[in-house]
Amino acid sequence: MIALSQLKIRYKLPAFLVGFALLASAILVTVSTVNYQRNAWITVENRFESIAADRASVLEALFQTMRADVEVLAELPSTATAAQRISAAWSGVSDSPAETLRQMYISENPHPPHERFMMERAQKTIPYNIHHANFHPSFRSLLISKGYSDAYLVNIAGDVIYSVAKQDDYGSNLLSGPHQTSNLAATFKRIMTAAPEEVLFSDFEHFAPRDDTPMAFVGTQIVASSGQLVGVFILQIPDTLVSEIISPAEGLGVSTEVFVVGTDGKARSQSRFDDGHNVLEDLAFSLQERAATEPQIFDSNATGIRGKPVVAMARQLPIEEKVWILAVEQDRDEVLAPVRGDRMLLILTSLASALVMTGIGWWFARSFLKPIDGLCARMSEISEGQLDAPIPEADRADEFGHMGQILRTMQGDLQRAKDADAHRQHLQEQQAEVVRHISEGLVQVANGNLAHRITEPFDADYEKLRSDFNSALTELSDVVSQVTETADGIRSGADEISQASDDLSSRTESQAATLEETVAALDELTASVKSAAEGARNVEDIVKQARGEAEKSDEVVRNAVDAMTKIETSSAKISQIISVIDDISFQTNLLALNAGVEAARAGEAGRGFAVVASEVRGLAQRSSQAALEIKNLISESTQQVGEGVELVDAAGDSLRSIAERVSHISSLVSEIAQGATDQSAGLSEINDGMTQLDQVTQKNAAMVEESTAASHLLKSDANKLAELVSHFETGQASAPKRAQPADDRRPETPRASAHGEDIAFDPPPPIATSTGSAARDLWQDF
């Protein structure tokens, strides 16, 4: 692809104009198409709203009419009378009234099945046929005028006792018969449990008695004037009533379709197209879910029930207690057909306008490019060196004339630049000559010849440069001579400083080694003293524990003495009690003896009492003997307790004496421990001072080594400086003076202060040298 910058303006300008025209046409077509399409959607939406509103209002009127018909007929006295009389006559027909009546009104009916309602009564003269003939014409006229499929009277037992159309459901029982699961039976059951005046509606379902044709039912209770429930009145609603309202093609487009669908997704109206859907057929309606939650929806990009792209609208349609969805849809191709026609016309018009713009753009580009070609030719001539060529475009009054004037000015500037370049060439030749002479002089200086001078004179503009160069060489020669003399003096002083530094370094190292040994010995002595102080503190703790144990033992002895005293007191009390028992035993013995005497006097009658008295006497004697033994034992125990008290008192005295001696030993050990601690603290301070002194000595040794390294480096640099200066030839005969010998004094060794602090000192300033290799080597050796 060719880059835009590589195209010439003669092609870009017409292309730009044509492209702009085409772009404007495309924008116009796009905006117009979108506008047309939006207007089309608005028009279709308004039309759909009108169609849906019309259909909804008619459908609502239909159901209101159904409700009114059911309410009016159920409230008529004639209906209640018909229900009562037909119900009473039903049970009197035969033992099987349903079969009998089906035989008379279905099997023997001379009319086709769809015209059985034309028969007013059967031939047999029975009450049922008489009542049927009286009420049938009015019910039949209702069906014919309103378009209902059938009307039923059902007794409270669930028997269909009357039907206008006389189909297969006539005579059946809706609670136990073959149609008990039909929507007719469901309607009856709901009505029986509802309020008396409530009208109930059952949605369309396939009805078996009608060959599975979709049917709906609406009904209510029949209540007599007395308030008694006498039956149920039900109307059968065909699906054609809804389809006739919803499906007419008047006012619709070719593909427009209006239909009703329930919340179950099944159709409630017949399609107006021959190949369309039937009632209760499942519909693939794309707005089904949204329509169930929104009152009204319009979608310009929906999918129709036939699977085609459509424009659709859906609105909710409340029918009794049900909610249906009324939908209108039309193929998008049909809706957008006018829009496509207008768009094609607009495209053709835009293309014609673009062609006209292309011609105008081409003519404009040609008139614009002609002066540009002339200016380009003039610039080519100037670039080839034709600085006197004429520029006719400069006489124009437009922008091209301004460009020509600028080009003419540039032509004069180039001519002046050409003259200046020739003058500059001459100056460059002069500069080259000056540079050659100065370069030769610098080569002589580089070779060490400071006596060289430029003798050939320069041009007037550069003569001062020659004079300054010669003066600089003279000054440099003098400086080098002075540096040579100074280098000799530095070398002599450096030798003396180096020798003194070596001596100082040796003495400092010896002093540092001696201090290290002293510090090590103090460390060992300090550790020993600390260990002795720690042992003394341990002994002090043990003695304190022994004293505490002795004091506790003295307390235990006192408690033991108190306990034995209490035992002695208790023994005395026990002795008293034993004495009382002994007295009691003695008195008992006397009483037993008297009893024995009295029993002997009583003779045979007192023999048993004598035996008892003898036994009591024996017991009293044994009690007295036992008490005597206990008393003796208590006496011995009391004597032994007294001896124990004396021994415990003696032990207590011994323990108190031990506690006093242990306390005295504890105080002596505490004094020893305190003395050891103080001695340890003093040695620690001495050790700290020696450590600080050792650190200061080590720092001094390091500083001396640095000074020694610096002096050796100064000596080396002085020698190098002398060698470098000797390279120059100054043209002067000079004898360098020898430097004065250095002062033979030695620097004092730093000493530790009385408080163990380091003496502050400033290290010597570093000596500037040409290289640091010698200093690094000496420091590495240290």
C-alpha cells in the first residue's frame, strides 16, 4: 500500500475532494436510513397499538356479554323453575334415566349430530319430555343468537339433566361418569364450591365429547327464590368466537398476524393463514416471558411464531381470573420495504452529487497545482546554482505570490552566503598556517624542550596568539626549575621522616603487646574474684536457709510442748472419769449384793432375779477391774508425757542456741560476700581502664603505621617528582639546593587519662600524591 506522504498533491487533492464528497454522501445516507427506520418503527408501533386496543376492547366486550348472559339466565325465575322441574322429572324417567334419555334424544334423534338441538321433545309422553318442550326453545334461541356451542343444566348430584346440543356429554355424571376429568366437570366442581352469585370461567381445553375441539366454559349457580340451590347453569364457548374477533385480515398488512396466547404458551385463537397455527397449539413466541411480567412490550427485532424476523408487540389481556397475551407481529422485510426504497433513491442521488463534486474538484485541483509547478521549477533552478533566474510567480497577489517573494528573498540570501563562503575559505587557510606553527611548538614541549620559541611572525589577527604562546613557555620553564629545587628538598625531608616513623612504629607495637598481656592477666584476676564473690553469696544463701530451718524447728518444738501439755491435761481428766466409773462399779456391786440377798429371801420365786443379780455383780466387778487397769495406764502415760515435755524443752533450747550461732555465721558470711563484691567491682574498673588504655595504644599504633606508610609514600613521590622534572630542558644552568634536615624530635606517645578516657587526637592530614599504590602496599604489610 502506497503511503499518503508518497503521493503527489496533484493526485491527493482531487482524491481528497472526491473522498470528502463520498463520505458526506455516505453519512447522509446512513443518517437518513436510521431516521427512516426509526420513523417506520414509530409508525408500526402506533398501528400495532391501535390494532391491539381494538381487538382487546371487542374481546373484553365478548366476555362481559358472556358473563351477563350467564348472570341473567341464572337469575330468571324460569331458569330456576326449569332446573327444578327437569331435575324432578329426571329421576322419574326410569331406573336408568341417563340411558333412557340418551336413547330418546341422541340415538332416536332424526337430525344430524350437529343439528340435534332442532328436536324439541321425544315421542314418549312423560313429564321430562313435556318440560323439555316448554324450556328448550328459549335456550336454543340463545345459542343461535349468541353463537354459543351448548348450554347445560346440571343438578346438584352432578348429572347433566339438560343440554341444548345433545352431544355425548348429555346425561353423564360429572362426578363419576366418563367425563369427570374434563374441563366441564372442573367448571361444575368449582361452581359448587363458589359463592351463589359468582360467575366462573374455565379456559380453553380439548373437549372429548366434541371430538377434542377446544372449548371453554362459563357458569354459575341456580338459586330458587327461596334461596335453595337447585342446580348449575353452564355455557359452552367455542374457540371460533375468539378467533372471529382476533383474526380478521381487514386493516392488516400482507404478513401481519394478530393472535392470543395463554401463559402456558398455547394459542387461544386461530391463525388467519391457511398454514398457520390452531387453537391450543404451542407457539414459539419470543416475547412470551417478558410479556408475562410487563403490561406492554414493543420489539423491532423479535422472532415470529413462524421463525422469521418480525416486528412484534405484546400486551397483557385480563380475561376473568386468567391473563392472556394479545400479540401483533409483522415481517421486518415488509415493514422495511418502504425504507429500503427511499434509501436506494437517496443512494442514487448521493452518487450523482458525488460525480458532480468530483468534476469540480478536478478543475479546482488543476488551477491550484499550476502555480505550484512553476514554484517547483524555480526552486530546482536555484538548487542548481542559477541564483539570477527570474521568478514570475512573485508578482501574484495571492498566497502563491507570497511564496514567490519568499523564494526571491531566499535567492538573494543564497548569493550573499556564497560571497561570505569565499571570504571564510581565505580565513581558514590563514588559521591552518597558525595551527601548524603552534602544533610544532607543542610537539617540542611534549618532548621536554621548554626552550623552543615561535620566531616566524603571524598575520595581524593571530600575532598576539604567537606572543602569548612564547610567554607561556617562558613561565613554564621558570616553574619547572623551581619545582626541581623543591623536589630535592622534599626528598631529603622525607628520608628523615621515614626513619623516625619506623622507630616510633616499633616502640608502639612493643607497648601494645605489653598492654595486651596486662589486660589478659587482669581479666583472669577479675574472673577469680567474681567467682569467689559468687561462692560467698551462695554460702550466705545456704546459711540463711539453715537459720530459717532452725527457727522453723524451734516453732515445731514449741507446738510439740503445747500438744504434750494438752495430752497431760486430758490424761488427768480421763483419770477423774475412771474414778467415777470405779465408784459406779462399786455401787453397782453393792446393789447386786443386796438384790441377791433379797432374792434369797424370796425363795423359789426370786431365783431368776438372783441369777440376774449375780451376773450384774460380776459385770460390776469386771468394770471396776478394767477401770483400775486404765487408771494405771493413764498414770504411766502422764509420767511419760511429763518426761517428753522436759526432753522437748531441752531440744528447743538447743535449737535456739543453734539458730543464734547460725545467725552470727550468716552475718559474717554476708560481710565476706560484700567485701568480695567490692573487690570484684574495683578490679572491674581497673580492667576497664586497662582495656581503654589498650584500645588507645592500638589506635596510636595504627596511626603510627599510617604515618610511616605516608612518609614512605612521600619519599617515593619525591623521587618520582625529581625524575619527572629532570625530563624537561629549561635552558638554565641551576644547582638545586639540598633541603634542611628535619627536626630530630619524636612525637609524644598518647597517654590514657586518669579517668580511663581516650585522649582525643586529630590524625595527620593525608598527603596528596600522584599515585596511592605505595601507601596501600605499606598498610597491607601492617
